[in-house]
Amino acid sequence: MGLSFLFGVIGGALGELLKWYSMRESPNLPAYLKSPFYWVVTVIMMLAGGGLVLIQGVKADTPWLAINIGITAPLILKGFASVVPIQPPKSGGVSFGTPEKPKPTLINFIAGR
């Protein structure tokens, strides 16, 4: 079980590496890249890859399957998080101005909002 968890974590790390690779030439790197919160969530996403492999009961003799599941873990979590609705502001009345950005919560961060 420990080896399959490791393969899942490797898959999660590869998924995160792909995200970083896609940002390599961006002239506008996000400010959150310097945030410790971002890096903690990144490590959690990598570990989630291993956790998802364990939940699905993948054996260590199928490393490519475990890596593949590990890569998809952040996408699955993002899908779950995006289903959680954004809570409207608690102010009264209707506003016709520009909508406010959602609060920076862990769910919104994972959902990409």
C-alpha cells in the first residue's frame, strides 16, 4: 500500500508540475506563488493524489495507473470545490454594480475562483 501511495503522490506532483510549466512564460505570474498558503495547498494536492490511490485500492504492481489517478486528484478536487456555491455578500438589497470577487477561502482557491 505504501508504494502505491507514493506513486499517487508522484502523479500529484506531476500534475502540479504541469501547472507550473504552463505558467513559465507568463509575464503576469500570480502573486499567490509567493504565498506559504499556496505551497501548503500544493503539497496537500500532491498528497491527495496518494490518498485517492489508496481510496480506490490500486495495487503497487500497477504504477502507471496509480500515477494517472494521482495526476487527476487535483482535477477531481477542483470539480468538487466548484460545485460549492459562492455565498452572496450579507448586505441587504440588490446591487447593480460590478459583482464582488468571492472571498479567498480554501474552497474558492481549489475551485480556481
